[in-house]
Amino acid sequence: MSTLKDRLHADVVVHMKDHNKTALTTVRNVLGEIETREKSGKTPIELDDTQVTALLQKEAAKRRDTARIYTEAGEAGRAAAEIAEAEVIEAYLPKMLTTTEVEAIVDETIAALKADGLELTIRQMGAVMKPVTAKVAGRFDGKLVSDIVRTRLA
């Protein structure tokens, strides 16, 4: 089992003992989603931490989106419940990177590629994006990473 899944399973017991109903329900729902994802398809698979993190990001985003819809509909109580669930899920996500940190990663990658003798233009954007995406891995918005790389290569 991946370490993130182990942590989720262990936290179910912690939330039960703490009588934290919101966190308990949220973690159980996320674990159910992970199991569903693992068992769907022709052959069962085991999700690794990267895949579990991506699933958690989607679940948190879903909750935030639902909260926004509830807020627009005047359902403040339901919106607060969705935000509370999103916060529980986000506690399991890695620390998000700042724009400055991502820009530094992009600059380091470009410098390393230039040191290897590559002449970088906008056409070689993929050569820069691949290593940067691996380093950033779900801790920063991919669209913004792409914009930063495009700016640096232009």
C-alpha cells in the first residue's frame, strides 16, 4: 500500500476516537473513491501516491466547486459543510509551491538544458515542460507552469 493510503486508513481510527464526524465521513468517502478507482477496469490496480494525490486534488476541487454553487444558491450552511470537507482533504495534499519557487525550477531546468548544448526556443517547450512537470507534480497549476515556461522561452 502507498504511504498516503496508509495515512488515510490510520486517520479513520483517529477521527473515530476524536468523534470528528466530518473528517471521518470525508476520509471514508475518499478511501471509497480510491477503492472504486482501483477496482474499476478489467484488472484491479494499486494506486501510487502520485495517483492518490491527483485523486485528492480532484475531490477537494469538487467540494470547493459545490460550495461555490451552494453559496450562489443562498445555502450558506451546506457551502460551509463542503468547505470543511475540502479542508480535510487538502490536509493530505503536499504543500503548494509559490510562483517564485516554480519560476526558480523553470530557470534551473532551462539552464541545465542549455548547459547540455540545447538551443531552446518556443518549439522546444516540451523539452522544458517534461522535467519541470515532474518536479512540480501536482503542487502548482499546470496551466500557469506552461505560461511561465512560454514566457521564459519567448
